[in-house]
Amino acid sequence: MRTPADLKKEIESRLKKYLSRDKTGIRHELLKLFLKVKSLRVADIYENLKDRFTTSHHSIASMVGIIASKIGILHVRKNKDNVTTHYELKEQYEDIVTKLVGPV
């Protein structure tokens, strides 16, 4: 069984690999948004990034999905009627994200 320290190292490794493939800087900016704003919807992220990056709502949703499921650093919260999904950066990983993307 993995210890919490082992899990943190694994997540940091996954996040480093994910960010190393960031050619435009959009992944870094997306993670900085999660450091600034605690709870975001895909639509909120898209509105914030669309003027600075050539992107689509679908590509933002894909990035958030990868960060939430494969890297595992986001909480996924749905409202009662399952229409709106909010994503939040897990507190225990804020230090890793700050270290890798820089201060906000």
C-alpha cells in the first residue's frame, strides 16, 4: 500500500509530465486559475482563457478531465440536478501545483 508521501510523489511526477507537453502555456494558466479561484466550471475557465489562447470549450473540458481523472488533483462537485459541474483543486496538492506553475 502506498503512503501519502508516495502518492504525492506520484502525482507530482504525473503533473510534471503533463506540463512538459504544454507548448502554448495554456495548461500552466489553467492550473494558475485553480490556485486563484477555488471553484470553477469549464465555462468559467474557457471564458478566462479564450482571449489569450486559441482554444475551444471542448479542449478545455478535456484538459480539466485529464487533470481530474488521470492526475487526480481536482475534486468534482455536481449540483443537485446534475447540470452544473464545479471543479476544485484539492488542498493537499496546492503546494505541488504552486511549485510547478509558479506563484499566482
